[in-house]
Amino acid sequence: MSSDVDTQCLASDRPSNGTALMSRPAAVRSAIGHSALDRQCQLGFLDNGFRCSLPAVAYVEFHMVGHCQRFDCDAHGNACGVVCADHLDALDYTAQCTAAEMQPNALRRLFKRVGQCPACGKTLLSASDILQAVVAL
């Protein structure tokens, strides 16, 4: 059985399809390893040392709009990892708000402009272009 999973980041070349939900938990397990299912949430803050201690419930790929050239992002500007339910909700809300802010105003729509990441130019049509993959573990 072959897999179409990129081991670096699952949705690296996937175009937007209007939904961030994917149902390929077997592919995720093979890509990130079985040990990932036993891990805690990977969300943390480097500046103050905070690390979430809740158990991970989903694997996510989140485009770091405006900050996608950071050292901790993959080649496509995504932060990839496993997160708890609380942080999954927070990432979903953040993606929705960011996508809404990136939508062009009336003048920009006249010139057929679309929302883009200011750092890499990636087209951002909806929240699913930011929160690109969510796979329940």
C-alpha cells in the first residue's frame, strides 16, 4: 500500500479545497511515527518557556502568515505538529480571523486582488489556506 504523504509536512503541496479536515489518520501515523500519538501538545512559547502539558488530539499544519520565513517553519512556511483540543480551537479561530482580515476591500476587488501572505505571497482565500491540515489522532 503506497502513501501520498510528504513526511516533512502532510499538506505541503495540497491546494485549498475549502476544508481543513482530513481523514487520513493511518497516513499521519506513518508520517509522524507511532510515538507521536503518545505525546503531549507541542504548542509552546520560546520567549518565556511555556509548554502546554495537555495531551495531543490532532496533527495540524498552520501557515505562519507574515512569519513563514522563521527557522521553525517548514519549507512552505507551515508550523507542523500535534496540539491539544484547546489549542486546536485557538488555531482554528486565529485562522478564521486572519483569513477575514486578509480579504481584499472593495477597491482591491476591482483590480482582482486576493489576500496573500505578506512574507511569501501565498494566496489566502479562506481559513483552510492557513489551517491547512487537521487530522485527529
